Amino acid sequence: MEEDDESWLHGYIDNETMQPCSHAAMIISLQQVSKRYKYEWIFRSIDFQFEQGRSYAVTGPNGSGKSTLLKVLSGHLSPSKGKIDFISGGWKTGIDDVYKSVSYAAPYIDLIEEFTLSEAIGFHQQFKPFLEGLHPKDLLGLLSFSNAKDKQVRHFSSGMKQRLKLVLALCSASPLLLLDEPTTNLDRQGMDWYRNLVDRFAKGRTLVVASNVDVDFDFCDERVDILDYK
């Protein structure tokens, strides 16, 4: 397949409306992918294909390499060995453009805490358009604390910050969703809210959830145990 500067648009932008396709998804093909930090191998020789429109759980104990694998899948980290291909709409996506197709939520990803809630949502939309039909006011409604729209993020509880990260990721029009320990800092009500959000907005997209907590991923189609690649 030929690559060009706009190859990432194929299958991601509707050719008639030039709007993001909410149904677009991505294939990620790993061929003998390994990652090493200094002299320690985090994982070795992963041969696996993440199929478009399916959901996957990456499992394993804390410190086993789940987050590192997600960073490789996002294009943020390069494999130490092996090859990884990103394919969307039948077109191969260049590594420099992968970020345009990814939404990522994780406890270690920081929010801009000087922004108010409304500003944070508006700023995010400038870089990642929302799914068709969704507007900033809709995200405020989904968060269930719209009365805090003028409150700075720095004053949010850890649970509110986690909800905001999840809403921004799941409501963005991106074919690949990566969620690392998504229910971190959420109470039981927040966990139910997370599951409802996934049910509503993750269908038809390629979803990878890294966690060792069942409620985070027990709906996934397939599991990948990171310990199988040590």
C-alpha cells in the first residue's frame, strides 16, 4: 500500500462531509515486537494482531509491562525489536501520524490544571474532534458535574479528573481507544458510569484496556496476558 501525507484520513474522514467517521477503526499488527529498557526486557516477541472494531484486555500484575505495551500501541514508544504496522480504512498509517488516530486515557496523563472544565473540553476539541453529533455541552452533561464548568481542573477531586480523562478519550472521533487502568480513583458509581460510557461510545472502534481489575475489561472480546511474552 502506498503511503502519503494524508493516508491517515482514509477510513477516518467521511469523503462527502469531511467529518470524522465514528465507525472507523484500526488494525495494529505486531510482528516479533519486543521492548527493552537498558538491560531489562519488558516483553519479548509479541506476534499479535489487534483487529478493527474488537476489544482487548491486556492483563498482568503491576509492573509487568502493560502500560509500556499501550505506549507502543499508541506510537509514543518504538519497539526495541520487531515491527508494528497501523492500518486504518485499508491504508497504512505512518508512525508520525498515528497520534491523530489515537485517544488515550491513563492515570499518568496530566490535564492542564489551570483550565476550567469548559476550557479543557474546548481546548481538547481543537486537536481531537468529537464523535459526530457530540458537542462540548453534551460532554458536560455526561460528566454529571456540569455545575463545575467554570471551576479550574486543579480544584477537582481525583475521581472528577479521571472522569474527565475518560470522557475526552471515549468521545473523541478516533479509531483507536487505549485505556490504562480506567477505573482508577472511581467509586462504585463511577465504575458503573465508566461501563455505560464504554457501552455507548466504544462500539465499532478498536479498544485496548490495560488492567488487572475485572470491572475494567470483563466485557472485552479477547485477553492478552503480558506474562506470556516474558
